[in-house]
Amino acid sequence: MNFGRGPSVVLNVGGTRYSFSREVLKDFPLRRVSRLHGCLSEQDVLEVCDDYDRERNEYFFDRHSEAFGFIMLYVRHGHLRFVPHMCELSFYNEMIYWGLEGSHLDYCCQRRLDDRMSETCTYYAAEEPPGQAGGGPEGKGRRPPGAEGGKWLERMRRTFEEPTSSVAAQVLATVSILFVIVSMVVLCASTLPEWRAPENRSMEEQSRYTAESVREPSGIIEAICIGWFTAECIVRFIISKNKCEFVRRPLNIIDLLAITPYYISVLMTVFTGENSQLQRAGVTLRVLRMMRIFWVIKLARHFIGLQTLGLTLKRCYREMVMLLVFICVAMAIFSALSQLLENGLDLGTKNKDYASIPAACWWVIISMTTVGYGDMCPITVPGRILGGICVVSGIVLLALPITFIYHSFVQCYHELKFRSARYSRSLSAEFLN
């Protein structure tokens, strides 16, 4: 900790005092408490807690003391359960304040929380409402001289990151969606034979960014879309709080992957010339241009459904890995057995489709997922029996982790829905004012 003195610090939560050493706070499991380690000034401290006593190096939190006691039991023993005779939603609110999520609860309490949320249609988000980080009206009085500039930057960040936070944010989101749709329509239309027929151009010729192609309507539209996406990405990078974290965010990485192929293609055309072997091949440029399909993922900034999908995949990566392990193990077993029964044994009828285990893997994955293309099928009686077992096993294995993923999806949807509703309320207040 870079603020305060003394070998230890004291947390006063609702009248109950807890003493910790400074080094413990650095890697404390609760995000709000660990943030105290990096505070450089009293203003930074008051953004984390409600009050601070410099003499005793004591931090005051006006929160539920009994709930924090159960949260401390989780820190010590690794099990988090609801406080008896306390509303599940109130305890969940305390969890979010200290930096925990519903996934930290034991499984029985997770189910209680999901049922409670579904019944009451109450949503909680992992972030504090905008403008309330300082602890209410008292926090507003402690703003430094440059608070107005910080407030303006925060408003800009909300405008670009939260489509429902203001009228300007909604207009910006609508324009961005229109650019994505237009760019996707142009990309799809450019692959039609009728699109290239008037100029009698091939795919290789279409991949070149020559002076003539840029002046065409499709080239102009593409340049305008790229210009908009580039300006949007640059502005979002400039107003971001943490530049390194901005670069690591998945949606920002996707933005870069969607923008950079255009500039790389232009540079390759400029430096290699229009008649080079690379230009005649055209493969590299076609791959780069097709990477524009990543622009579709930009819609995740404006639609809760796509955000919920991404957040669910992020939180359920263990279950997804477990699902892939199940499938891989089953593929290894059934592909080896099917190759043996259909082609490996000298039964007089050899199925050439199962000539090798890698070839049989295609049949296994199609059968386990119940797609059943019919391009490969067993012809022996033992092989057909094995195929039936493979199909039933695939249904069972794929269904096992679904429950965990479903609960996480419901929880992520609740959080994002509440976050959207919270900013919608601020938008309504803006209209009233």
C-alpha cells in the first residue's frame, strides 16, 4: 500500500473490525479490499471505502457486518453460503460490492439465487452505478480541481461503451450498427458472379486495391466504413483509463483484426505492385479481405444477447473444456473400434470409408452430434451396433455439462440486463432534465 502508515490496516465493516497486514491486502481475494493496496492518496481511498481514519489507519465500510462475516469465511475456507434469515438478493448485493460473483457460491445457493432472481425479475451488475463511486453526496464534496475534466471523460467513455447511457450513445450505436450492416452487405455482394460480371473481373483482380478499384462504389463504401471504424477505435483508445487493459479486451482485439487487413492489403498493393507474383496469386489478399467478417462481432457492443453469450463462454471455459475432453475421448474410442470392425477385420466386406482411424473420426463426430450426413455409414452388423451406441453416447455426453452452462447463462443475462436497465434509467433522467 502506498498510502497511510503502520504495519497493519484495519477494516471496519458495519462496526466489526478486522485487522490485516499490508502484504495480505495485495493479493486479497476480495477485489474491493485488494484495491486499497494501490491507493496513492486519500481521494483514491475514498473511492473504495466510505471513510478513512488516518490516525488509526482504519477504513470504514457502511455495509452489512454479518454478511461480510460469511464472506470472510469464504476467504478463509473457500465455501460461500447465504446468511441464514437474510434475503438472497441482499446478500448477493453485498457479494457484488466486495467483488464476488454468483459463481463463487456453493451449488445449492446458486440454485436458490437463480430461482429468486427469476421470481422477482431483479438484476444486479458487477459494477457500481455511474456517478456513485465516491460514496454519495459526501464523495462529491471531495472532488479534486480536475474533477470536471474527469467527469467529461467518464461521460465520453459511457457514450462509447454503453449504448443506453444517453441519447448521444444511442445515436452513436445506431450509426455504428448501420456501418456494420452496410459493410457486410457489400462484402456478401462482392462475392456474387453478377457483381464481377460487368467488369469481367476475377477474384484475384477484385482483391487488388488499385486506383481504379478504390474509385468504384464498392471501394468508396469500404473506405468510408474502414474510416469510421478506425476513428471509433482511436477515440475509444484515447479516452480509455488503462491503455494496456484496453488492448487486451477481446472486443477491442476483434476491432483490430477487422480493421488491419484493409491497411495491410493497401500496403501490399503499394509495395509489391499490381503485376507481381503475389498480386497474381491473390490468395493472401483474399484471405485478408474476408477477415472483414469479424465486423459482425462488433454488434456485441450493442446487443445484450451476444454479450451474454461471450460472458457465458468466458465464465464456463472449464465446462467447455470438459465437454471437449468428453468428445475427444469418445472419438478416440469409437473411431478405433469402427475402423477395426468395418475395415480392419478380414470379414470379406471391407468398407473403404473406414480405411483409417482419422477417416473414421469424421463419422464419429457426425454421429455423436446426431447430424448424420450419410456420406459414411457402417455396413457390417457389428459396425451398426457400434454406431447406435455411438449416437446414444453422444447425446448423453453432450447433455452432461449443459446444466452448468445454463445456470451461468441465466446469471450473466440477469447481470447484463440490470446493467442495461440502470443506464436506461439515467437516459430517462436525461430526458426529464
